[in-house]
Amino acid sequence: MIITHLRAENVLKYARLQLDDLPRLGLIGISGSNESGKSTIGETICYALFGRTFSLDEEHLTKIIRWGEHACQVTLGFTAGDGTEYEVTRHIDKNLTQGARLAKTSNPDDILARGNDTVSAMIQQLIGLGYPEYVESFYLAQREISAPHPHSDAVKSIAGVLPLEQLRDEFQNEIERHKGIMVEADENHIRLQGEIEALGVVPGQLEEMQKRRGELLESTTKCQQQAIDLGQKSAAYLGELEKYKQAIGARFRSRLLQMAFLIPGSVAAIIWFVLAYLGQNDMVAGVAEQLQQAVKLGSDQYHYLAFAAAALGLIAFILWIREMTAQYRIAHFSTVTSGYLEVLEQVQQHRASGYDLALLDIPASAIGVEIDDAEAQNLRHQMARQQAKVDKIREASELEVTWLNEVSQAESELAAQMVEQISKEEQRVNIVDSLRFEQGGHEQALEHSNHQLKVLKQAISLLDGATENLATAFNREVRERTAQLLPMLTQGRYEHIKLDDNLNVEVLSTEKGDFMVFDEVSSGTQRQILLSVRLVISQALTRDCVKGDQFLFLDEPFAFFDAERTQAGLNGLTGFRQLPQIFVIAQEFAEHPQQFAMCIEIDRTATELIA
């Protein structure tokens, strides 16, 4: 950027400051005695651009206001790199109330930005540098000539390492963040493991409890069903037992009576047949005659014999039906007995297996029902032979049913108790699952952060290598450019310098033919060397960072220079293509007016400066 004009009211020494039509090319000399207000111009320019000065930061800005006044205002015109002219205005009062605006000079009513921070940000965007870069390169404060600090943002920006170092700092912050994440994740993992162990959940215990309860419910249902079946079969057996006995008697009587009626009926039928159909046969005529005499019936009465035979046969048939009915009852009782014995055997085998007692985890005596397995087996054999007594059968059935009911009751109660136990265990397992899930998240965080640490460390290693290469190239460029400028400032007595990574200087003396430590040369020569380094860095910054041409402000750069060195310095300041406008402050330039595009002489007693 090139300054076109500067106007101010009540700034430091001046009630009014007005510098118009400043030359865009060449040296602008500002001279005057001590405390005449020369440095005020540089401070005013700095405040207009960045809202602060070299000597006053934001907290002490009210000191910029002229003594005895309440507020001050500064207006600065400049041309940006794109050729557009802008005008920035700032004001501040004793209450630290500030304002700022930025507009194009061609259209001052069209405000591009308002407010200190917004205006400063837009100016930095327009000119390509901020306050740190400005004071490190384009602004040389009064009597202050030193080597730029190698770790300043300005030098790093010029060397091209600032973005890399900023990125490195971001990566380093990320490393610290991931380390913190890993520490926190590890601590949380240990804490969660302690909580899991404190819960005391045994793997598979919940499944075992659920399985056991399921078996209890299944066994309860089975015992209840067996008790019902056994009770029904027992009742059916005892109910059919009396009918069975009756059927045995009925069958015996029916068979006996059948013989009693069937034999006479058969005889009557034979006699009737012989008399009625064989009486004329010679072979049986004698027998028929004897039978006729025996029955004493006429031929017209033979049919009575047929009726008698039929009646006796019918009675025998009825008795046979009765026998078949009794036989059916006997067969049905055999089926009932088989069913009852089958159920009874199943119950006794189930009880003998000890499955329910093992499931309940109790001894047989805890049930309170004692059953002799040998007697139970003997009873079954007697029942199979129909030799068992009713009382024994009833008693055995009742014992078995009672045992089944007691077992099913115990299993049902235990299953009910286990509901609450399982619920509590499920809650503990769910808590453990939740804690393990959370643990898994922390494990993933550990794994991810560990991976990121490796990547970031590798990235930092690559950045360090790139930074070192850029810094080496920058130092080489500064040495080469300084070697071109230094002979002009020192009348050829010094030509080359050495710069290490920290910008420490050694200079080659043409008289001694060797490099000299910086402290070995005179203070005037030191200032010449440092001035050349600052000018080279200013050129590099203009080329690499600043948008367009750039002004340079040197506040008494030749202090302590003799006339010869001052002349050499002025000669060295001309010809910088990217630094066409250079402000130079000194106490006097009486011997060198022809070298300046504009000379401003300041009267120490004046409170206004208009040029």
C-alpha cells in the first residue's frame, strides 16, 4: 500500500496534522529537532491502520489524545495493491469510546466497514499484512535497529514457515487433546471395570436361573397333570372294580343257566323234528313211536314241542347276551386296570428318578410323604393279577397324589420366588452390559486416539522437515540479498554476512579478509548491517505477502551515523522497486535535499503541521 494523505486532529503533539498529496515514489524526508513531533507522524499512521501504535497498545490508547483535549481523530488515505484508493478514519475519546470506518476515496459515503475490529480485519485483507508484520518489517521505530526476531510471525511468514508452524501447533494441540482423551478413557475403563466387578455377576448365571425356573414350571405342570391323571385313573379303577366283580358273577350264572335252558330246548327241538318229519321213515319209526308214547301228544300237538324248544332257545340266547355284556365289562375293566397301572408306574418311576428333588435341591424327607417303593411295586403286581385289596389301592393312590401335589406346590413356590431373583439378576446383567458397552466406547476412543497420535507425530515430523528446508532457503536468500545491499551502505568495506537459524550475524571484512563476530564491529557498522537486513526482509515480505507496492517508514535510521555513513544509507534506500515510498526521519537533511521527493521540516514550537 502507498499512503496518499494523512490528516489528524488532537493527536499527541499536534492540534492539527495535514499531509496531502504525498509522493508515491521516492524518499519523503521528515526533519526537525528533538521532541519536535517527527515520530508522531509514524505513530499516527500506525494508529490509522491498526488501531494502536508502536508505543501504545489498546489499553493505553487514550494517551494518543493531545494533552488537554477530550478526543482525537485520524484520517489516512492509501492506495491498495489493486490500485483502488481508500480512506480510513478512526477516533477515540478519553472514555476509550472508539470508532472506525473504511470507504473508497471516490465514494466516501459508501462505507465498506465500521468498527475497530471490522475495519482492521478488512485493511489486513486489503494490504496483506497485520500489525506484527508491519512493525517487524515496514516500520522502524526511533533509534531502534535490531535484527528481526527469528521466531516472530513476520519473519516466519516471510520465510513461508508460519502456516507450517501454525499447522504444527494445531497438530501438537491435537496430540495433547488425544493424550487427554486416552488418559480419561483409561481412567473410565478402569472405573467401569471396578463397577462391573463390584456387581459380582457370574457369566451364565442368569441363563442358568432362567433354565431352572423353566424346568420348575415344566415339572410343576407335569406333576399336577400326573396327579390329575392318577386321581382320575384311580377313581375309574375303583369305580369299575365292583362292576368287574359283579360281571364275573353274572357271567358264571349266565353260562350255568344257558346250559340249563339250552339242553332241554335242544331235546325238545330234536323230538319235535323226529315226530313231525321223520315219523314215517322206516329207519326211525320205532324211535318215533317210543317218543310219541313218552311225550303223550297227538300228532296235532307236536307244534307245542317246537314252541317249547323255541322258548327255551330264546331264554338261552338272552342269557348269552347277558354273558357277553358281563364279558365286555370284564374286558373294559382290564383296559381300565392297564391304564391305571401305566399311570401309576409312570408316577412311581418319575418319583424314583429323584429329578424333582434334585431340581428343588431338597432331600426326600422334606416332602413329608413317605412311600415304600417295594410295596408300591408289589401292589402293582397284585393289581395286575386282580389280587390287590381296595383299601391298599386307595391308600397307595392317595399317597402318590399327595406326593405329587406336595412336589408341585414346592416347585411352584420356588419358581415364584425365582421371579424376583431373576428380575434382580436381569437388572444387574443389564447394568453390566451397559457398563461393558460404555467400556467398549472408551476402548474405541483409546484405539482411535492412539492411531491419531501416530498419524499426528508422523505429520509433525514431516512438517519439521519442510520447515527446516524453508528456513534454510530463507536464510540463504537473506544472505544473498544482504550481500548485494551491504556494500552500498558500508562503502564496500563489508560484503557478505552469515546468518544462523536464529538470525545471528557474522560479517565478512574486506580489510581483514575474514568473517568477524557481530560484536567486534563498531556500533555504526552494526546499525548499517542491521538496517540492510531489515531492508532485505522488508523487500521479501513485500514480494511474498503484501499485495502491491508498499511504503516503508524509518524513524531516525541514521542516528549515530556520521555524514559519510548517512550519505551511503540514503544512497542505499533508492531503487527498491517494491518499496517505492520511503519515509525517512532525521534531525536534518540540509546537505542532501536533492535526494528527496518531498521534504517536511518541523518546528518544535508548532502545534500544527500542514504540508
